[in-house]
Amino acid sequence: MHPFTYTRAAGTREALAAGRLGGRYIAGGTTLVDLMREGVEHPDTVVDISALPLDQVRATERGGLRIGALVTMAEAALHPTVRTLFPVISQALELSASAQLRNMATIGGNIMQRTRCTYFRDITAACNKRDPGTGCAARDGYNRTHAVLGTSAACVATHPSDAAVAFTALGASVHLLGPDGERQLPFADFLLRPGSTPHREHALQIGELITGVELPALPRPLASGYLKVRDRQSYEFALTSAAVALHVRHGVIREAKVAAGGVGTVPWKLPAVEDHLIGERLSAVLWKAAAQKAADGAHPLAHNRFKVELLKRTVERQLRIVGGHV
């Protein structure tokens, strides 16, 4: 492991000062430590922020919910308000990782985790995300688990977070704090598609710190849920997944929130599916027709063409579950 300096920040000001000098923030450490051991990440300074007061789940003045960046995945999944108002969040978290990891990993760390692409983690392989300009071994290699949406010539790696898919579907925003003050970004603008710069994975500025994720106030009743399709039921990343939230009144869909995971270089919002649902009455025909739009714009690779049909079926199944088996 590359030599590094470890420091524990006693307060926010101290953390931001260290971050501005290039320090990497760490809390649960379930991702960064592994990458450091594998030689993928080699920060000179690691800043422990676990003592910062960012571990609360609270209602917002606008009627939404804010989850602090240092709330653990397990705490967020079990929080009664999260479970009641946004079961899609609880389910996504509970289907992520092992129980031990969920007890350690934080919400901020979860959305910041880096891809599980095997070529990214193999320091002998060409990877533009790890080493810009070296190429993308996955494009012509074994790419069964890679992305079919949002890809570029430079990168086809998927984003691994289940919770991020649910946050994307619900239209969440990320709260940031940096040397220049506070700001807020829509979740869809926080995580970046690879384009020609796959090493730039997020919109954080130097020294900025994630302080929380805010879920907006959404109309009630809101039925929601998360479906994850994977090769095995135990600790495994998604081949495809679907986060769905529907507001239905008098049998008509008034609002629809849908996003997919396991198929995109970032959690993939599905506006064409949403538009097809809004204003329509619940029906099996509707679920199937809407789901057919889930893979619009897909560019499958040699070994993952199956994901196009699997994504449609995953979205259709979850629409049936959340909207009712009609």
C-alpha cells in the first residue's frame, strides 16, 4: 500500500482545510481502503470525518427528508420515516452488500463508491478511469456486466450503488459544503457520465464535502419499491435493477418516478417510461408498453446484449409490483 498520512478531523472547518490541501475524506472506509490495498487509489492524506455531526435523518421545511452523509446504510434502511415514506430507499439499501458492510458504510460513501469493473481494479489492465489515456480494456474484453446506457469510447463501466438508483428515481439532491460555502446539486447532475473524461466521476470541487442527501416532498399516497436482478441472491451487484415510485389517484397515475441500475454508467433515469405512465389507468398492458421504452438509446457490447431485454422485463415486473398485479 502506498504510504499515507492519516488525520482525524475534530470539526467541519478542520476537515475542509485538510480536503482543500488534497486530503481524501473517509468515514466507514469500506470502498477507499479496499482500493488503496489494491493499488488503485493512493492518496497522500486520508481525513477521517466520522466525528462530524452529519449522522441525522430529519424532515425538511419543504416537507421532504434529509439523510445525513454519515448515516450508515443500515441506519437509513431501518429508519421508520424512510421505511414509511420511501420504501424504495430502504429496499435498495437492504439489497446492497452484506449486513456487516451496511453497518459500517455511510450514505455519503455509498453514492461515492467507484465501479466494480474488474479492469478498473486490475492495475495491469488498460483503464481510462484509473489511468486516463491508457484505453478501455472492457470494450473488447469480457463485458457481460458492463453498461449499455451512457457509455462512451473511453468507458463502459457501470455505477455500483443501489441507493443511488433510488435517489435518482425520486429526484433527490446532494448537499455539499466546501471552502466557498454550501451548495446543492440535483442527483442527476452530481454523478457524471464518462464521455472523454471517465476519471471525473462526480461534480465535487476540490475540498468539498457531502453533507447529506435530500429527498423532495412528493404527493401522497406514494407507492414505491426496488427490484434487483443479479446472478446470485447473496452479496452481488445488479445485472439490472429498477426503482419505481407511483402516485395513483382514482386509478390514474398522476406522477411516476422510474430509474434503472446495473445498466448505465450512472444511475439511469427513465423519462420515456415515466411519460408513458402519467395520466394513464393501471393495467398490465400499460406496464408492458411503458417498460418497452426502458432501453431506449442502449448500445450493448459483445457479451451484454441480454441486458436490453432483461432491463425491459425488470422494469415491467417492478411496475406490476408497485402498481399492482393487474
